[in-house]
Amino acid sequence: MKIGIDLMGGDYAPKSSLEGIELILSSLQDSSIHFVLYGDKEQAEDFFKEKNISRDNITIVATSNEIEMGESPLKAVMTKKSSAIVTGLVHLTTGKLDGFMSAGNTGAILAGVMALLKPIPGIIRPCITVPLPKMDNTMGVLTDAGLNANCKPELLEQFAVLSSLYIKALYGRENPSVSLLNIGAEPDKGNLLTKATYKLLNANPNINFLGNIEGHELYIKNKSDVIVTDGFTGNVVLKEIESVYRIIKSRNIKDDYFERYNFSNYGGTSLLGIDATVVIGHGASKGLAIKNMIQHTIDVVKADIPNKIKTYFNNVKT
């Protein structure tokens, strides 16, 4: 297995990326995994030499003209062909990698994915999920978390399918449950989008649909593995989750449940619906977050999620 890592992505790169690699190497049991690093080769070599880290399962690909966090995504991808993001995605497309991860410019990653990688046949639009801790110590996901701000009902139905397949493959849960984020529990509550989506989810025999779920139930009463919403609403919820965690930390409150909101413990989120494994991380990622993002990428590759999604949609077509 070959995992590509963008050394240059994120607010604290490349230091944070290299520290994350050091952490994963110290805990990794599988010696067959090879890491391909994209970025400042000289700085990476100096780091490994200083830390006395073996490079037996590491290849460093020197890149330049890196994409900054505030740049226009599409323009950056089109003009910065030698950047870590574009080089890594090209190698993923050509089969040199089994998975690629980056905490860099999210828009540029998505623009590169759409330009270089093909959506799985049958997929209208890819989506991204974020972990959603539940009170019973299990983990659900919220989808879409910001990739698709404007959605049609058919998109939300497909997000439910993609996320259900993801939960089943990654966590081994048969028949994952799905709820639709709404302003009321009744089927006729909400706006035109949620009302129409409710009908589609309820009628789809391949979705274990529990019905609507309100915002105040996301954490206390949530029994669903997948919470579906449009990317605009999902991103607002995501930012609120991050805000609550920062408030808890700023008040020096220690609580095991709220610590599960710390994005560093999960590292990154998978892009679902494309014919490859791409994991996107938080721009503020430090060493622990990078380490867990690498582990998540490995887990997703092992779970063979893109192929399982392809199999599902091929069967649906027939």
C-alpha cells in the first residue's frame, strides 16, 4: 500500500506534517505500507536525519510553487502543476498511490479532484462527511459538511447512500441508520428541500431511514449513524461543533465526551463518490491530527470504499 502525504498543506506545515509522520511511524505495525511525501525534500531529509528516522518505507518527491491557503482554488490548480497537491493527485490518478491526504487548501484539493479524478459512474456530486460523536460512545457522520451548499433532493438521497456504505465498510455496521436534519420531527415539516428529500429517503429500500431529526437531538438523543443535510447547513453545524469544543477548552473543562469533538483525534474526512481515496484535513492540523489523518487514510484504503460504492451503483443500475 502506498499513501501519499502533502507535506506543505496546513497552517503549520511542513513541521506539523513531519511530526505526524514521526508519530505514525512509531506506532505503525504494518511494515508493508509505504509513504510518498510531497513537498520540501531538503527540509524533510533534515528532519528525518535529526530524528534518526529510517527512510526504508519513505519516498520524498520534491515539489515547488505550493498552493497557499487563501488562493483561488481553480486558478491555483491550473497554474501550479508542480505543487504538492497537484503532483500527489496526478500520482493518485495514474495508479502510483493507493490514497492521498492533505490538510491544505480544501478548495484546491476539490478542484484538483474534479479536474483529475472521475466520479464513480452514477454519482451526481461527491460529498464529504464529518465525525459526529454520540452519547452511546459510538461514532456517526454528518453529511454533507460543506462541499455542496446548494442541493436538490436527489443529491441528499445519494449522500445518505454514500455515507451508509462508508459507515458499513469502515465500522462494520450492517444496515446503518439514517436521519434527515430538519426543524421538526413530522414528515411535513421543513422547507421544500427537506419535504421532498423525506419522501425519497422514506421510499428507498436501500436506506434504513428513521425520519427527521432536530438540531437539539444531534448529540443527546441521536440514534442515527448518518445525519443528512445540505452542505450549507452541514458546514454551519460543523463550525458550531468546533466552537463548542473551543469554549469547553477555554474554560478548562475536562470531559471525555466533549474531548471526542477534538478534530485532532480524527484527523481528516473522506471524499465520497470519487474513484479513489482522498482524505481532507483541517487547516489547523498539528502533529497528532496529521498522524490520525494518515491512519484514517490507511483504514479507508483497507476498507476498499470506492470499489464498494462502485459495486453498489453498478447493481442499482442493473
